[in-house]
Amino acid sequence: MSKLTEQDSISDQFDTILKNRYRRFKYLQRNNRMEDAIAVADEFIEWIDPEFHQVPHPYENDENAIKYFCLDELEQIHEFKMLQELSELDND
């Protein structure tokens, strides 16, 4: 799977989850189930309220950030780094 296809897939999944949680929240409110609506909101507040969580710079360490990586790209980087290390060891 290409990097772009994986990103689209993850983005679509994220959008679907967000839409479902938002609809559930609104449904619970309409049916006067406020405690349940608040429980849903508490669990998904960062998705329901875009102002709740500001997106950090990609290199900042943020435990709440949604992490994405392409496995193929990660394996290529790893292989390149390993070859680089082996080359440095051979030169010593």
C-alpha cells in the first residue's frame, strides 16, 4: 500500500469515528440522556471540540498527537541507517 493510500485510509477512519461519536453525542442529548452524552463527550472531547487540542509541531513530543508512519518508508530508513553504520564500522 502506498504512503498516500495509507494516509487516506487512516484519515477516512478518523473521520468516520469522529462523525459517529458526534452523532451519538447529539442523539443522547436529544433523548435527554445528559449523563451518557457527557460520558461520550469526556471520552472524545479532543475530537468533538477542535479547539481542545492544538496540533503541535511534528517533532515535538506530544502523547495526544495522532501518530502516523508508513511501514515501507520506516523499513527503508532503518535499512539505510544500518548500512550507514556498517560502512562506518568498516572504515574504522
